[in-house]
Amino acid sequence: MINLFLKTEQQKKWFKMLHEMEEKLKSRSSEIDEMARFPIENIQDLVQMGYTSIILPQAYGGEGLKAYDMVLFQETLASFDANTALSIGWTLGVVGDIYEQKLWSDENLDFFAKEILNGATVNRSVSEAQTGSPSRGGRPGTSAVRKDGSWVISGRKNFTTASPSLTYFLTSAWIEEKEKVGFFLIHKDSKGLSIDETWDVIAMRGTGSHDLVLDHVVVDESKLVELPNKSGGGFNGWVLHIPACYLGIAQAARDYAVMFANQHSPNSLNGPISQLPNVQQHLGEIDLELSKARHLIYSVAEAYDDETRREYLSNEVGIVKHAVTNAAITIVDKAMRIVGAKSLQRSNPLQRYYRDVRAGLHNPPADDMTIRKLAETAIEQEKMKHKND
């Protein structure tokens, strides 16, 4: 089904390269989940093949691929191993946003492009136990104080996905003297930086989303790279890598259910269970949900990449995240109904897919915020319509 969305030779090239890794990635998935082990070898393989630099604009030495391409590749990766896809996806999303919006100085953009081309990875470190998700506007407890021409940063961040492999942490901190939140680019080898291995969950167990601890970490003054004008960030289509990941998990669950339905032949039947009307009902509903979700995410990604259409987008990224994630949960549930009690066996991948798609509910933006923003937009549009009458 995903082949329908391949449009360019460049996409086909990377699609083929990723598929050459399929068996290797799938063979490691169970162990990664069972042992809650970060898939460092998968990340290294992807970095070495140049995957993390494809989003860099061509002017900086990359391939200049867009959000649509990222969605295509991230969905594919997640169908092989979700932990790997979500972990590497953050680097793609951060790099895409930084260079598209030109969020940094030219000097820092040039420096960081070289780092990415040399294999560096990055993620934003923003969530904190006391403030929760930054998308809700909380002020970080992490602080940055200017001292002797440098910044001294202290605090603790949680949910730092891919922390075992990150080269850089793009970390938010409150700057008292500016009365603003700033983002600092902090190298993993900085003195006072450590990872507290707190990630002990039942879903996405291998993402290494541990706590980042900063104990009076000193960084150069130039590494204050961003001073956003408002909390929570602006419109960012690069976060579509998140629903793309859960769409990939749903595809994997669908494929397993179809395979099982065609192969499972109890002696009470003269043939496989795929002939049963109730099984066909579930399979049809699965493909319907999958098709709706896929067309939605790719249409929004395509609109985002078109600068003449992007200005008309408002809540669509949140809609995609809400719709795709909830569709993925529904798809996995229906796949498990087809397979029955065998789907609960620890050796069965469906129980892993079931746990992993639930994690999508807790990635930003949360469902309630998406619904609220849709309501607020509708209300404001109605007010403006009457105001202009």
C-alpha cells in the first residue's frame, strides 16, 4: 500500500536501501523489547548509511529531502522496528525544523551541518517532571546563568529519547536575566552532563528515553542558539515523524494478522480462518483505517512541503497525530481479535505492537489539546466573520 506514495527516484532509492535492512532490524526487535535495550547498532547502521543527513538542505551538503520524504521513510522503518524509528526520527525532525526555519545564526548552522554530516545525532530536551510537556506552556526548572563569558546550566530533563546515542542535546532552560526560555546546544561529553537511566516502561521500551542530568554544565556563550518568542514553539510539520512511526507499527500488525489468517487452519474448518466472514470483516476494517490514516498524513505532509499551501495549514499536524495514533491503536486491536489468545503470548509480536502504539497517546500534541485548538479556531473564525460583516 505504501508504494502508492512513492513519487521520486530519490524516494525509491532510500526506500530500497531501508528495505535491505528489514530482516536485520526485525530480527532484533524482540530482544530490544524484552531487554529494554537501546538499538545502538541499528542507529549506527543508519547513521553510517547517511540517513540522518538526508534532511539537510543541499546548500549544507545534505540531500534536501522534505517532510513528506521523512514520513515515508519513518513509516517504513517503524514497520521493521518501532524503537529504532522513533529514536532516529527525532534527529530528522529537529534538523528539518532548524534548517527550514533558519532558527540559528549562520555560524551555528554551518557548524552543525558539518557535525550532522560527520554522524552527529540530536534531540530536544524539554520535558521536566514538574512542568510536564512544554507544549502546555510550563516554564522549565532548568536554569542558565551567565558567568565569565559562558553559560552555566543546571537541571534535569525527562523523556530524552535516544539519550544513549545522542551527540547533542538541544536543551531548554530559563534565563533569568532575559526572563525568557532559551535553547542551548550541549555536547554529550560536556563536564557535568550525565544520563540517569530511568526509562522503565511497558511501551517503546528500547528508546532510551532516560533523564538528562545537568550539574553546572558550562557551555560557550555562542551555544545559546535559540530564544523563542513564545512558549510551546510554533507550527512545525517535522513532528509528523511521530504519527508516521505509529502508522508503521499499525502496518506491521496488519501484515501479521493477514499472514496469520491465511495460514491458521484449525481442524474445525476446511481451510484457513481467512475464509470466515468475521475475520474478513476485521481485515477489511483494518485496511480501511490504514488507508484513511495514510492518505491523511501524506496529504498534510505534501501540503506542508508546498510553501504556497503551507500558510493555509493551522491545526492539521495535530489532527494527523490524533487521527493516525488512534487509528493505529484500533488497527492493532482488530489484528489481535483476528489472532485471538495467541496474540497475548510474549513470543507474538502483536503484544509488543499493542503496547507500543499506546505510547503514541502520550507524545505531543495530546488529544485533548488538539480537540481544544480545533474548537478555539472554529470559535475565533466565527467571531472574525461577524466582525468583518
